[in-house]
Amino acid sequence: MHSYHYASGSLFQGADAFLILQYIIMGTTNLSAYDPKLVPDASEMRFGIVVSDWNMDVTWSLLDGAIKILKKHGATDKNIVVKHVPGSFELTLGAQFLAEYDDLDAVICLGCVIQGETPHFTYICQGVTQGITQLNLEYNLPFIFGVLTTNTQQQAIDRAGGKHGNKGDEAAVTAIKMAALQHETEK
């Protein structure tokens, strides 16, 4: 039996509610904190990770976080396939290749786009967001959006293992949960 809590206009479950309330009340800054007991076992799951090499000081930290969390929840090295693409715009096609040529339970897309002086940021972010959403709908497979879209390099660093946690961790948790949901609903 799960307990549910109403906090700040939304319904949250169990320990997630505690973490959210802790953040609201105490100003906790690690936004990647979660309750491992609420994450399913990933030992029988296979994951693809597509990572952008642009802003690699950030994206490779996201990759390290994602792999660490997948392994923490039972995934093995042989069930984690990592492919690199040049930039965040190429994440969508790289993820599609993984979905078409490998038997996966979920694909995690990791990238980082930092605002510059031109509209390039907007076009890349829109394209990647729409592309990953479209893959989810077309392939009946979880494609996880793990792309940082920040105003500054420091904001990206803070979210790639810095003071705000690691969005790679969050992407891995989401991949496990969505793969488990798909397995449950297919039965």
C-alpha cells in the first residue's frame, strides 16, 4: 500500500513527498535526491545511452551519473550500451539507431545546450525536445530526455554532479521506472 501526500498543488507518493517537502521547507539544493526503494530492479533490463560530445565536460558527467545509477539498481555492463554523437541535435537520430538495431528496454538521451548570443539555442532545444517526444510515440519504447538547457556553463556544471545533483542520475531513474511500467502494462 502506498501513501500519497498533497504538497504544493500536486500529489506525491511516499518518500518522494518527503524529499519534495524537504526541498520546499529546508531549501535542499540536491534536486537529484530520491528514495532507492521506489526504483524497480533493473537486473533484467537493457539500456541504451546516447550522449552528446559537445560540452563533454558536462555531458560525460551526466553519463557517469546515469551509469552509476543503472548499476546501483542491478543493470550490468553488458546491458548498458553507450553511443556518442557529435552534438545534442544528433541525439534523436542516435537514439533511433539504438532503438532499431538493439533490443533495449529504454534509451537515455544525454546532452547539454547552453544559451549563447544567437537563436541557435532555441532551434536546437526545440528540435531535440520534439525529436525525443516523437521517438517515444513512434517506437513504443521509453526515450528519456536528459538534456540540460541552461543559461550559463555554471548552471550546467551545477546540474551535472554539482550542487543541484546530477540530471544523469535522474534520467537513469526515469528510464528504469518507465521500462518497468511498460513491462507491467504489457502483461
